[in-house]
Amino acid sequence: MNLVPWFGSERDHYLYNSGIDAFREHYSGLIVIKPLPDGDYRVVFINELGIKIFDMEFFSTGEFLLHHCIAFLNRKFIINTLSKDISLALNNGQMKVIKVFRGPGNDKSGFKARDGNGVKYILVNDADNRAEKIIRRGGLAKNAVVTFFNSGGTEPDSVNISHRHIKLDIHFSRIDEKH
């Protein structure tokens, strides 16, 4: 299955209004996603005052590097969960397709895949081969759902990352930089 990434290298960067609701705290600001060579990404989240909340680099090998994180979020459990969630939304890293699902007379297909973070299920729009929903299942922190909303462009209008068992939700809403 040839999945087309939402955040490809055809753009210098992607800019989103964002909000993170993490364990009774709310952070809002901007997320900048910068594609790097070789399928790597740099993701920086800053608040409205320009204070950097976190700065992470994601490699095509599935690994990540934390450059910076504010003290409240800088806990191993939170960092690992945030990095896996964002990596899931970027859909970077190598994965092995285990099973492909096709709906009869449907414009969507799906597949089950395994990567460095475990098993995930991806629902794909067959018209453009882009993910509409990615679900990672597992233990408490591993139950994450990434939903992409798009009105027909080459980048998502918004992205929602939610968890079922922990209080962590991440929302991105695209900023149109042309105005």
C-alpha cells in the first residue's frame, strides 16, 4: 500500500493553531511542522507569547530527539506519549503492512501495520491515498486516535489526536499563510 504523507517535503513548513489539553492543563499556541531531508521532521510548539513549550525532531527510523520541553510536561511518560502521538500523526518511520481491508463499493480502504511503536490501523481515502484516521491500540497510553479533516487540499485543515483512557487531547487547525 502506497500511503501519501500529509506533511510531505513539497512545502517548507506547515503552520497550525493548536491546543493541548494535558492532565487538567491547557496550552494553546502555534505548532510548526518542518519536513527535513530523508523523511525526518522537526515539530515546535510555542505559546501566544512566543515561549517554546516543546521542540522535537522525528527521524524516519521511528526515533525522536527532544530538544526542549517546559518543566510541567517534561516527564518521561508525557514526553513518550506526546512523541508517539505526534509521530503517529506524521506517520513517519518504517512500517510493515500486516493486513489490508477493502470495503465493497467503497472509496475507502484500510490496513493494519506494525512499526517501532506497535500496531496501528489506518483508514485511507482511496481517491488520494491519504490517511483519514490512524488508530494505535495497546495499553493505557497507547490507545490513541488521530483524525485528519480535509476539504480537498494537499494538507489537512485540522488534525485531532485523542486518547481514550488518559486526559490528553491535541488539536491542530491550519493557518492560511497567504493572507
